[in-house]
Amino acid sequence: MSGAYRTVAEPATAEFVVQGSEFIGHVRPVDSVSAADEFVDAVRAEYADATHNVPAYRVRTDADGDFLREYASDEGEPSGSAGKPALNVLTKRNLENCAVVVTRYYGGTNLGIGGLVRAYSRAVKEAVERAGIVEERPHEQVSITVEYNDSGTVRSILESEGYEFDADYAATVAFDVRVPVAEGDALRDRLRSATSGRVDLE
């Protein structure tokens, strides 16, 4: 299990109200810092009328997990009361390639630092519980292009291995495949062998 890591299984949200303030925790799995930033921006845009949209994420920047980008922001809440508690939930559960945003609609009652820490932590915990936790391996995208005569051979190899892929049948046949990084080279070798080298790989 080279470079395996824990992340959330799927996107999820959790909502609750504390002393009139509504909190909505949003969580989703991501595979890059740019994907995490896009998710944060999308939630901010969707909940632009909210008082705060507090982001946090932990994302691998290499397949082995030697480099991890951690990010959190209080987004106008008192320092240390929002972003750090949200990030701490991900850290304590050892979750990677995972992004969260906690949306808050202010209800008129100040919760104090302790109240905010509890609320932002709870929003992330409940969203993560709804999403579920899985063990993943780093994946890469492999692009395969072949002539029609070899497309059946390629497709049967991909299906027998259980890889997720999209196929585009045009002048040639293009497959876009999601492959665990640890298996990428073996798949390329097998495809070259099965097609006598008549395969274009990227």
C-alpha cells in the first residue's frame, strides 16, 4: 500500500444552530491544492450572503505524502477561534486530501472564543462523519490512444483491473484512466505488450 492515506469518502454537509447562529460544515475529498482552493471559492460564492465562510484543508503535494500543505483562515472571526479548530479536526483524524469550509450566519448573540471553537470543530466533525472515512492510494491519470482494432484489447484490460476510465471513440479511441500511482508503470508495460507497441501513452 505505497503512500496510502485517509480521506473522506464523498462530499457531505452538516448543519446546526447555536444561540441563533447557523453553522453549515461542508467537506469534500480533493486531489490537489488547486482543487481545494476551487472548492473553497465555490462555497464562498454559493454562500456569499453568509457572515463567515471559514476554510481549512490538508493536501498532499507529492504521491508519497512527504509534503503536506496545510491551510486555515479565520475569515474575520477572532484569531484562533475558527480556522485552526477546523484544521485540528482533520489533523487529529489524520485526514489528507480533504478540504472543509464552515459557513456561519450570525444570529445576534456573541458565542465567545470558546463557543466559536466548539461550534467550528463540531461543524467539521459532523460533516466528516456524514462523509465517511476511507483509505485511498495516490492516483494518476493515464491517457491512452489506440486504433479501433486495439481498442477492445485495451478496454478488456482496464475492465479486468477495475480501473475507472472514460472512453472517447473518434478517429482513434482515447481512454482516460485513473490508476494508482504504484500500478501505473505495470499498466503501461502491459498495454504496450498487448498491442505490440501500437499504443500512445501519456
